[in-house]
Amino acid sequence: MRIFNQLVFDGYINGGAPVFSNPSFDDLLGHTDQLSITGYTAQVSGTTPKIEVQVEHSFDNIRWINRNTGAEIPNTTALSTTAETPIQGHDGDPNARPTLGFARLRITLSGTSPAGQVRLWVIGRDRASG
């Protein structure tokens, strides 16, 4: 069942250092069993730019670990420098891993001198009880 649909990141990223979703959403993102991520990039520059989005979670909102082994949107996602690029992913089977109380998105651009506008929405779902 869908619990929420929220814009959690809307910003311009310049360089390869990781950036994070807005901390005001950490509690909301941690309270569902599964997260689906969708969004797009625009005005991208650089040589062979790519994006990676990893869900991290925490029990205390201070120490963070990856929620899954692999990134929900892997670094193989190439970005267009001439048009918007839609991106999407999800955090897999909630039965296969624990879910801690807080979650955030770690967003990283790669390539040579990557930069661009990134907008990401997250849909939070709970498992159907049965």
C-alpha cells in the first residue's frame, strides 16, 4: 500500500562529491518497508556523466549504512547532456533486509567534471499484511 509520494531532492550538483536528500525527510523515509525512487536530470555537463543513488539507513539518524548491497540507481546510469534523463529504481525486497528508523538518499555524479540539475521523488510503500 502506498503511504507517501514526496519530492526529497531538488538541486544542482556540481562535482563528484556525494550529496544527500533533505534531512527533514529522514524520519518519513525510514517509516515504510519499501522505497521507490523516480526523477530526472537536466542541464547536465561533463564528460561521460553518470549518476548513482544509494538508500542509506540509520537507527539513530547519526550513523548511516547502505540499506542494500548495491545502489538502487547504479552508477551505470548514463546521463544525457542535451536532454532530460529520466531515472528510477527501488530498494528491493523488504523481507531480505532489516529496515531501520531513518533513511536518506546519497546522490553521486561521476565522470569528468560532472554537474547538473537533479530532482528525485520517493514513493514509500508498506507490505500488504496477510
